[in-house]
Amino acid sequence: MRDSSVDQSAGPSDGSAREPVVSKAVVRCVEALLMAADAPLSVEQLQRLLETTHAVQRGDLRLALDALGARYADAAVNLVEVAGGWRFQVGADYAPLVSRLWEERPPKLSRAMLETLALICYRQPIARSDIEAVRGVSVSSNIVKTLQEFDWIKIVGYREVPGRPALFGTTQKFLDDFGVKRLSDLPSLPEIRDLDALEAAMASFQQGAALEVGSTEGLAAEDDVLEHAPGKQTGGEADSDPDLD
């Protein structure tokens, strides 16, 4: 017997031909799960979480998500889809206001880390030597290690040349933390070798990314560490950080 997920609909109810609808109870359950979750939830995860109380199909959940998206479209909190699934997050227009909650720990990537992360984003898969060739300085092991610890980059393969250097790419967590669903949502750049353009694009992208509901404190704590990340040196010297070396 099918659950009553199609009665007491959460959708338009005019006299015209009825469109597929989902019950208000299912919509409220999905809303509660997304509000309480500490990470994005996929449709498959939502279906598993609801299977003991509501025998919903994937189509029902899509309708519930559409209903919630419409309800929160003009709110300070929005429902968005990122790489890991769906989540509520503070709208980008309110990010500067909300960031005042952690005014002593401003979200700021060091220039060296920002450039390294940007090059991995736009040129992946990319080897460490490729990053060094563009930046003109050696890449500190601490930068790579820190980005890996934040689970923003990972080794995606090895180049088939002597020494088999590791090739780096971004992770799903990077997409989630920066509020995008896919790499194609990243801002485009006219010239990958223009470091100022790389830095400006990634800095703007980072600052403009909306804050996830329920996770802003964790992100602020990460940024506090990033604030002390390795800085860029000139004259071909390696990036260094006395706090991390």
C-alpha cells in the first residue's frame, strides 16, 4: 500500500489539470532533515532516511525539494544543490553580515595557497612541477598538505614519466565548501598564467560563496588556520611558514 505522499499536496491547487504533487508531511520531513544535517544530503540519502516512515519514491523527493526551493527562494536562507547533494545555506547577500559572528577570524586564504588551489582547480589533473612552472617559485609541502587535510585536493593519478609525479585534482568537499555543484560552475578565466586574475577570481568566489546553515562555525575555524597559511616569496624561493615547518 502506497504512502499518502501524494495527498494534502504542497503545490498549486487551481482548477486546471493537476500536476504531480507531494504531501506536506513529506515536505516537512525533508525540510527537517536538511536543517539538521551537518553535510549535504543526496536524494538517495533522503530516501533511505525516510523509508521507515514514508514510502517515498525519488520523484516524490524531487517534488518536495522543488516545493522547498520555491518556499525559500526569497528568504535569507536558500535551498541549494551542491556536489554532495542538497542543503540550506545563508544567501550570499547575507554572508558579510553573518561573518561578523566570527569577526576575529576573517575567512582569508594566503596568496600562495590561493594561487596553488586555483591552479589545481583550473588545470587539473596537474603536477606540482606544473604549478611551480606557472608560479615561478617552489610549492611548499605545507601548502599541499594543508589543502589535503582540508580535503579540498587529492591525488587523482600519476604522470607516466620517470619518478611518476603525483597529479592533483579537487574533491567533492571542495565543491561543497565553495557552494557549487560542478567544476563548470567555477568562474572562467581568460588566461591561466595571469596570477592576479587567478587570485582575484578565487578570492571573489570564496567571499561570495554562501554560508551553509549549521556549519559556519566549522568553516570559520578552518579559515582561522588558513589565515596563517604559507605566504608567497619572490626571487624563486620556496613558500614557507615558520608555524608549520
